[in-house]
Amino acid sequence: QVQVVEFGGGLVQPGGSLRLSCTASGIIPRTNPMTMGWYRQAQGKQRELVADITSGGRINYADSVKGRFTIRMDSDRNIVHLQMSSLKPEDTAVYYCNVKVLSHAYWGQGTQVAVSS
């Protein structure tokens, strides 16, 4: 059974930094192509892609986070990190980890990120 668990999140001041991490258990590392990524959903808005990365190293960022966020994957342990810098109040949202493998998509329960002074 695949389980996706997020770590990190919390309250940070504008301009600050935060790191989110996500682990996917129940998937044998490096056996199938995989995409791990982060989505976010602000209150009253639709869930949107923040960034994702494939096991082949292809990375995709939302325009709103380019130059501020960095995604990295540890393919040996099925872990993905999202380093967030220069955070803005509009980055406030629940952040969800997403794992895609073998035509299946798995979601974590989400972690709250709040950017406020």
C-alpha cells in the first residue's frame, strides 16, 4: 500500500524561507518511472501545481514560484523536497505532495504554509 506523507510547513514571515519534504512508502525505488511534485490550494481557490520532478530529472515550476522555489528528488529513497525562499503572503496555502507511478496518482494529506507578519 502506497503512503505519501508530508513534513514541514508552518508560519513564516514574508521574505522568509521554508522547506517541505515528502516521502512515498510502498514503492520500490528506481523500478518504474515516477513523478513527485507539490500542489497547493489556497482558501477559496482551485488546487494548482507548484512544481514537479520526474525520476529522469525533468523539472516543471509554476511561473509564480520560478526563481524562488527549488524542487529536488532523492530517487533512492522516494523523497522529494521543496525549498521555498522569498515567500510572499500569496504563497499561503495547504501544500499537497503528489506521486505518480504506473498510471496511479497518490496524494498526501497536506501541510499548511502561512506567510504573514
